[in-house]
Amino acid sequence: MSTSTIDVTALPDAPFGARITGLDPGDISGEDQQRLWQAYRTHHGLLCLSFSKLLTAPELHALTTVFGENEFAPGRVTGFGRKAAEGETELSIEAQVAAIRARGDDPYLAYIGNVNPATGEPTATSSRFFGEWEWHTDMSYIPVPPTFSLLHARQIPPTGGDTGFCSQILAASELPASLRQRIIGLTIKHDSTYTSSGQLRPGMTPPASPIEAAGHIHPILRRVPSTGEEALFLGRRTNSYIPGMTITDSEALLDELWAHATNPRFCYRHRWHTAEVVIWDNRMMLHMRYPMDESEARFMWRTQTRGEAVIPVA
Ligand SMILES: O=C(O)CCC(=O)C(=O)O
Ligand SMILES: [Fe+2]
């Protein structure tokens, strides 16, 4: 007999995704884990979990562990969306982690918002933060990008700040045959210079052109091993470049791919409720954040799981 209290329902009016209720974040059983994985497969990589109160950091980490090993948050340790500052070059990852822990912080937790994580007070925040964010997958500029991201809503504005998700499985399945043929075997260099809200990352300088941009090269069409499906892997548009092409040809093909990949029929727009956790597979979808009012507070915790080498579709 089932002991799991989880209930799974498809998101209404969405091409993918499920709503999960009834999970106790302090007591996730083996059966709960199986049902979460089953819901992940059935509903194509997006799970929206309702909770009655905010999770603690250990609870969010425990939920993250259901989907994989915790990965460093971006901008914390060198090589993960962060370049070494002056005098830091010789610090090992372990030494950086120890320094983060010593100041009472958590290297696996990203704070996303306009609120001081320690005090809950509003912080001075770039106006870019409040505008529309770019479609992207998380940390695609590193050699092994994280597979799952979990976003936990701690403070949500009364309007605005929704998050969009766009299935790159659906986008790949509807690629015109000629376009699919043109991109088999091609790669994209995924730039690490700017965040999704358009801000320069720590230690980065703007490149002269996408050809010079710092980042990692990945196949455009990948296979998702957990389901065997094909997915488009575009990362983000800014400073993206297809190696081996002239910049003009690269820009033209990228524009064509992005126009196809972000077709609204592949997308779902999530309106947040406080305490929710949304879990998504970065191999299967893009995401972006919609604009919000500068006078409002929005604060999320994010975790991510360690990925595996990107598998090209041959
Ligand atoms: O805050 C959001 O809605 C999205 C933030 C984001 O891109 C992320 O957490 O990866
Ligand atoms: Fe993101």
C-alpha cells in the first residue's frame, strides 16, 4: 500500500509541467522520491511544489539531493560564473568553500532578489534586475552545466516577476527537417560575461565580439539521457557564437534557432506563490524572468545539481 502523501496533477493550460502537493519537506521518503521522478518523466521536466511554509536551507538541500548531488551556486567559487580576484588565484576550491562557510554563508545556495539575505531588508539593486531577463539555461558556460535547478519563493511581489519556461524538447521535436540537418554536428560557444539580467559577472570584461567571448562550447542538439529525448541547447543569446562560422552567418543561424526555440506554444508562464519550489531540468527547457516593479521585494533561494557531460545528437 502507498505511504506517500504526494498528489500530482498536470498544470492546467500548459504544454508540460506538474503541480505537486502533500510533500513533507522534513521527511521525504523513498516512495516520495520515486513518485517525484515519475512525475518528472510524465510531465517533461518541470515540477511546481506547493508548501504551507518556507523551507529551511537543509530542507531545500534534502529536496535537491532527490535529483542529484548539490552543485556550487554561480558567482561563489572560481570557475562557476566567477573569475578569481587579485590575490585569489592560488586559492583551492576547498579553501574558498572554507572561507564562505567561515562567514556563515552557504556555497550551494544562490540568493536571487533585491533583499539582503541576512536581514530581509531591501538592498540597493541595479535597475536591470527589475527588467525582463534573457531566456537561458543555468550556467551553460561551464564544461558540465548543472542538470536540475530548484527555485524557492521566499518573497513574491503582488504582481510581476513571473518565471517563464520553454520546452526545448518540444522545440527539437518540431524543428523543420532542413534546419535539423543543418545543425547536426554544430556547436555553440556559451558566453559567461553577463548574467541573465544583463549584469557583468564578477571579474569579467565585455568581449570585443562574440568570437572572443569567454565560455564553453557545447553541441546545439543534445540527447537527454534520463528520457532519451532530443533537446535544443542554446544557453543564452548574448555573445553566443557558432565556432567555424563567420560572425554574420553565426548571428543569422542563431537568430533563426532562437525564433523557433521560443515559440509561445512551447512555453509556460509561472505565477509564483510564497513557499513554492519549482524544479526544472535545464537540459529540457529554457527559462526567463518577467519584469517587476522597482518598489516591490522579490527574493528566491536557488540550488542546482551537478550535471553530466553534454551528449551530442550524432
Ligand atoms: O528568479 C527567477 O524567476 C529566475 C531566476 C533564474 O534565472 C534562476 O534562478 O536560474
Ligand atoms: Fe536561471
